[in-house]
Amino acid sequence: MGGRLKSIGIRREDKNIWERRVPIIPDNVKRLKEDMGIITYIQPSEIRVFNDDEFRDVGAIVQENLDTNFIFGIKEMPVNFFSEGKAYIFFSHTIKGQPYNMPMLKKILEKKDTLIDYEKVADESGRRLIAFGRFAGIAGMIDTLWALGRRWEWEGYKTPFKHIKRAYEYHSLSKFESQSKVVGEEIVNIGFPEEISPVVIGIAGYGNVSKGAQEVLSMFPVKEISPQDLFELKDNNKIIYKVVFKEEHTVERKDGGPLDLQEFYQHPEPYKGVFEKHIDYISAFVNSIYWEKRYPRLITKRYIKENYSENMKMKVVGDISCDIEGAIEFTLKSTNPGEPVYVYNPDVDNIIMGYKAKGPVVLAVDILGSELPKDASIYFSKILMNFLTDIVNSEYPDRFEECTLPDCLKKAVIVYKGSLTSNYEYLKQYI
């Protein structure tokens, strides 16, 4: 990159009023300065969960101009923000050719900048190394249980979930943990109404997002069962049943042959979706899988249109992955923490905001990690610190092949000095 290497910049988040996270917290800004000789410039912000003075107190320079070659952020940056020849590190949401971010990507190319995307920093097995996944799962499960409690109440059933608030209303995970004890005691002592029991929460996926969701359920009286157990489950109204669905429960070969995971992810054409057979047995379903158009969906519009009735057991779908018309085909738009859910009406293929209408309730917040901004920022900053000095201290010659970034970071370089790297040349068709 040339120029000043011993400094970084942190852009303020302004995509919406809910985004209060920061990629590097004050404690780690202090470490960067005192232990590594790296100065931090940070833009002022009125909504960030750590205020400007907290950064000033640890030696950061708070100013509009980020006078550095390396600029860190979280969400997408506006087109007019980019300067010539810098490196930007953030969640760009460009790797699927997302139309709304192609102008941004085009500008990065025009400015001959470098783009490193957290989402693509991965180990040799493809496991993501920098992510908010755990907190997306935590907030997504809290919001799903909130929505389930509200929906049941609207249908005339009072349940222990009536105490649960939306995740952002707790301000910290510890406050939710305190309330979970009250909810748990009520489940054990009073239970759920017999008409809606047994209460079953299904989760698709087993990565960090799923683990975060399961972390929330573990705060209550919960018993894990297998998907096969669902079909013979006995009524017990004083416990929550948890079911984790893996690939073998959601897809199968069309010819009846055995599932081959490597084949499925590389060539999914011979496979079909079979998850829908479980819907009659679960109260709420949380989706945390990675999905692309070539894969079978988990739940289709057609299934809901043909099978929905007021007696359907599944009341809420917490679509944490939030792929629009993706694995959950009736996730028609994303929402925000203040208005997190809508009801999908299968008869007319449209949605009504809230939880009081005919059809399944859909939670589709695409910034779930922002609902617990302080906890999430501390968690993310701790992870990012493992990679930050490599980003700042690596050499960036003209040829990408000679860049000295570690392989896990090099995989995440979408643009290098104004050119798409070989792994991302396919994005040309979208720009």
C-alpha cells in the first residue's frame, strides 16, 4: 500500500439507526497503541455503543478524516466515501452479486482500492473465522421466542414466553439471562397450555449462528431430541424440546440413494428438499443455514399455500439467515429490530407487518447482531485482533500473488488495487 502503515481508521456506522456496533472496542484500541504502536483514527458518532470520549481516553484520534491506508467498518460503506488507493475491511455483501451493492463495488474498482471482506476470511476447511454469527443466533432466538409468545397470546394462549422482550430491549445478554430464570421457573411450575404442547423449537444448521440460538434455549428447561423423535413425541407441557436439523434431515437424493455431503454442496441437482414433513410437529422454526439459489428450499410458498390452516402448529419462522425468497421462500423482505416481524398470507402471497393476521409469522431482521451492540462488539473485536496486525503489517506490492497476507486473509481479498482477484472475477457479470 505504501505510505503510513502504523495506523488504522474506523468508519462510523450510519446504515440505519439500529447499527451501533464497532469493529474494534476502546480496550483494544489502547492495546494497539501501547503494545503494537498502531494509532487509531475514528469518525465521531452520536449512536455508537462506545462514545467518542471512550475512544479519546485510550488515545484514539476522533475526526472526520480517516488519515490512514486501512479503514475498518462493519456494514456497507456509501459510494462517495472511498478514497484512492486505500484498503477497506468490512462486510461488503457483494459476493452473491447483490444488485444494491454493485455501485459500491464499482467505485472500489475505480478508486483502485483493496477490499477485504470479513465474510470470506476462512480456514482450510472453509470455516469462517471473523463473524458476528454467535450474536445473530442469540438475538434471533430471543426475537423468535418473543414473537412466538406474542402470537400465542393473540390466539388466546398465555404462556411463560409473555415475559420475553425483543433482544434490543435488554441492552446486554446478562440482563436476558436474568429474566430467563423467571421464564424457566414458570415453565417448570406452571407449564404451557395443553392445547399448544409439546412446545418444540426446530433449528436448521449447526454452525456459529445455530450455536448462538441454542445457547439461548439452554437457559430454559430444554431437552434435545432427534428429528425422528418428533413423530412419536409424547405431550409434556413443562419443558421445551429442541431439534437440530442437519442436511440428512432436510434433503435427500431424488433417486433414493445415500446423501453425499460433498456432492450435495458441489452438485445439488440430484437432491430435493424434504424438511417440510417436520412442520406439523414444531412450534417455531429457526433457519441458520447458508443458502444459494441452486440448493433446495427448506419451506416453499407452495407448501404453505396448500397446508396452512389456523391449526398449523408452526406459528413462527425465525429466518436468521434472511435470504430474500431463499431457503424460506416467503421471507419477502428484511426487517429491523423495531418492527421485526410480519405475517405471510399464503392466499394472496403478501405480508402484513406484525403478528396479528392469517399465516405464519416471519422474523427477518438482517442486522440481528446489532440488537446487543456492546456484547457483540466486544466479541467481534476480540476475534478481529487476531488478524489486525497481519492486515496492517503485510506487504502489498503491485502483483496480488506477491502480497504477504496470510492465506486465510488472502482468500478474503475481493478487490486488490482496483482489480477483482481470481476467486471473484465472476462478479464482473453483475457490475
